[in-house]
Amino acid sequence: MASDESGRLVHGRYELLELAGDGGMAQVYRAVTRGAAGFQRPVALKRVHDHLAGNTEFVRMFIEEARVCSELDHANVVQVHDFGVDGSGYYLVMEWVDGVHLGQYVKSFIDRGVSTPWRHVTAIVAQVLSGLAAAHERVDARGALAPIIHRDVTPHNIMVSVSGVAKLTDFGLARAVDRARMTSPDVVKGKLSYLAPELARGKPATVQSDLYAVGIVLWEALSGERLYWADTDAERIRKVREGEVSPLRERRRDLPAELLGAVDRALMHAPEQRFASADEMGHVLLRVLGAAPVSPRELGQTVMDARVAHGLPARSVRPPPAPGPMTDVLTTRMIVIKAED
């Protein structure tokens, strides 16, 4: 594992404030970009672990993540600001999402012994589907369809901000179909518990395998349970291959029939029986919300509550200061200048 580099200044402009996440492959820091005249901006800086820095395949995956994300400009996809290398290896600078990942969000309700609010969960997943649609419908510089399959849609890769915006992140396993295959054919990518049955059988990733993963995420977020839980990987992969899905309606009697139907369809064993696109599934979820949509403010408040439930401050980044005398002076000055023009 890499050591904690908090306090270090990377490339003379990215100050690492604290370690925000430490996974098996990389570390993510909450950082700030330092610029001229006191300019600063919160960012996330991701760096591969030392023991993987010499792994050619993993480094290629990390570079691919930077390339893929840089081509996706969408409100529901975490944006990439910079990609570089220094004495400690490659690093990726991304927007900082002030909030929690979906797994933390769901756990905050489980720990209180209450069911997750289905409207909020549905709104989160609908936003994720919007970001996923942008990846699936990507067009290259020549105007040709060049879809990006995420291949790792999991609760940990869905961030929900205190502003009420859900963002899909970690495209490290994504494979743009216009690129050569990056790994050997027998490597099964993605976390076992979120694989579609066909992926577990060695078939290629598709739009429908991504939507199956979304179905699992939605099933788990609404039930508060794991869909493919097993004591061993061998047992888990058997369940995944067979597509054993317990009816969600047996766990949540309060869910609308159309929402239950959407989950069932996303989790159909045969890919051709699932939704045709992320857009189609997203539209169904929005229709479920109907006349009672979830506002960003409402969703954001539940995210702040979740942060507090996990012992975190409601916000990790201070909100902009309220307008004051100086702001009023600047605004007045701008109006006067405009009037003179």
C-alpha cells in the first residue's frame, strides 16, 4: 500500500488535504487546487498504489480511465480536470463530490432500522442512468457511435452530493468499443456480486450488462440486503451465472408496482429481455416518480443527514459565502459599467 501523502503539494498546485478513500488498487485524496491570487478549488486526486505502479496492465487501465472520463461531459459523470505523472507515479485529478457514495447512503438508513426512502433511491438511480446513457451513446470525433461500457456499476461507484446530484465514477474498468481489448479474454472484470449472468459465463460486456448491474444496485438499495450474497466466491459466481433473483416485492410491500416491474425487467436473465437502453429505464423511473419528483434540495438534505449519521460533518467543503457589502459593491459597479457601455 502507498503511504499517506496528506499535506504534500503535487506538481506545485495540488495540495493533498486528507486521505478520503483507500481501496485495493488506488488511493483517493481530498485536495485543493492552488492558483494565482489565492485561487483555490476543491478536487479529488487519485493515485495508484506503489505495488501496482509497475503493473503494465493496471497502469494502462488507469490511463484508460483518464481518457474515457475526459471524453464524457455530463452532469451525472464525475469530471476529470487533469492527468499527470510525478516521482510517485501517475495521478488523476477529478471533481470533488461533497457527499457520500450510495453504499454509505443506504447504510445510514439500515443503521437506524428504517427502510430507504424509495423516492430518493429512485431519483438517484434515474440520475445515474442519465450519466450511463451519455457513456453508452458516446459519439467520436467523426460522428460515429462509439459507446463506452462502464462494467463496474456498484454502490461505491455512485456518488451523491449534498447538492442532490448523483454522479457515476470510476471508469477504470470501462472499455470503449473503439479500442483494442485491454486484457486477456479469460479475465472476468467487475465485482462478482454485480456481474450479469452472461459476463460470468465469459460473454462480452454490453449496454444490457451495465443495466443488469443498475438493477442489482436498485434492488439492494431498496431492500437493504445483498442480492448475491455467499460465503465463497465459487458459490457467489454460481448464483450470478444462474441469475437467482429473490422477488423484491416480498421485502418491500410499499413500492409502486411500476417500480417493482422496472427492477424485475432490469434483472431478467436474458439480455434481450432487459431494457433496450439506459434512457428507456431512466424514463420509466421518472414516470414512477410522476407528480412527486424529488428536488435537489430535498435529496441533498438526506445526503447531509447520511454524512452526519456516519460521524462526518454535513459538508466537507464550505458553501460559498452569502452576498455581503463587497459583493453588493462589485455588483453595483458592474451594473454602472454596463450602463455606461
